[in-house]
Amino acid sequence: MRIMLRHPQVRSAGSHEGPLPLIGHPRPAPRILIVEDELLIALMIEEMVREAGYRVSGVAHTLAMARREFAKHNYDAVLLDISIGGRYDIEIADRLLKRGVPLAFVTGYDYLVEPRHENVPVLPKPFTFDQLRVLLRNLVGLSSSSGETAQSA
């Protein structure tokens, strides 16, 4: 096994502080948090998100799990099922929107419970891979790997 040592980066006088930009290295793929209580649907969404080239930061099947994931702040966007365990917790969407987190509802319902969420994108179940990919692109931009499988965060 070959071990590589890091050498200190030499800066010229007047240069800015902080890490030097990596030339030729794409930015990491955006991280998507999935909140879905149906295990098989959550697994399908997770696989499709990765196939589209994004990273999955976590999957929450309950509101308690979702709150723990939200506290980590390790995601760039959230795919949120409207009804988790038969409950629609409007405060989750409100808190995410207040913090400016890109959010989309993933639902089998054909209506939104709260009129104030009418501008939140909705991905109706069932959906196709292309519909999910377009939604993710609209939420967080293109993935860095252009559709190749991304690694989990």
C-alpha cells in the first residue's frame, strides 16, 4: 500500500485564505434526503436518485427519524412524502421552507393539504425515472456525474 503525505500549500503574498480550488474536479453531487414511510417505495426512490447521479444523505421512514435527519443538516434537498404513518405534519415542510431548503412532495394524493404549500413541487406517485430526474434537476441543478451512479454520503 502506498501512503501519500499532504504537503502544505504555498501561497503567494496577497492571495486569499481558504483551500485552493480543485481544477478538473467536479463539485460533489447534491445530497438528497428521502422521507418516505413505505419501505419498498423508499428503496425505489433511493435507487433512482443514485441512478440519476445524486447522493442519498439518508432515508427516514418515520417522523422521528425525519426530525433526526433534519437536525444533521447534511442534505441539499428533501423529497418528502405528504403522509408519514398516516399523518401530514405541516411543520416539517414549513421549517424546511423557512430555512430555504429545496423541497418536493412525493405523494399519491392528488391535492395538497395546505394552500400555503401550493408552490412546492409535487411528484405524483407513481412516477417515472425521467420525472424524478427532472424534479431533482429543478430542485438542486444537474448532478456532477451526469446520470452515473453516485456514492452514498
